[in-house]
Amino acid sequence: MEKIQKMISGKSVVIFSNNSCCMSHTIKTLFLDFGVKPAIYELDEIRRGKEIENALAQLGCSPTVPVVFIGGQLVGGANQIMSLHLNRSLLPILKRVGALI
């Protein structure tokens, strides 16, 4: 838990991802297309990625990737992000945390 807190601290948007996951790719592309520069952690490439994935599971994230934190708060996975996007709530949230101008 503490490791995740350090990874998300001070960053407006953080995405935990796997390169081999198509939904991770979709969510990263969505944020990048908005002009957001998220911190992206590819769990299948970083040291202790499996430990981080297990910690995300303990937070209730299922599946464990993609997982998005905005403004230091857990937002959720692809379903939650796409729901926010479709109901036009995502952009205002991103503006509020300073991820968009």
C-alpha cells in the first residue's frame, strides 16, 4: 500500500498498466488524446510489478489493470473511466486536478 502511495504522490494522473493488455492500451490512448501526460507504470516491465499488482488487488481492483488514480484518488479500471468519459464527467475531473488546462 505504501509503495502505491509513493508512486501516485504528487501526480495528477497515474495509470497502472500492462503492455499486453488491450484495455490498458485503450485507457492510455484516451488520456493521451486528451493531452494528459499521465505517469504510466507498466507492471509487466517494472521491478516488483507483481507485488504492485497484488497490492492493487487488495484495494479491490479487479481486474488489476488498467487502474487509474486521479488527483491521488483511486478512480478504478477501464469500466469506470469509460463510464465517466461517456457521461462527460471525466474532463471536468481532469481539469479540477490540473491535468488539463
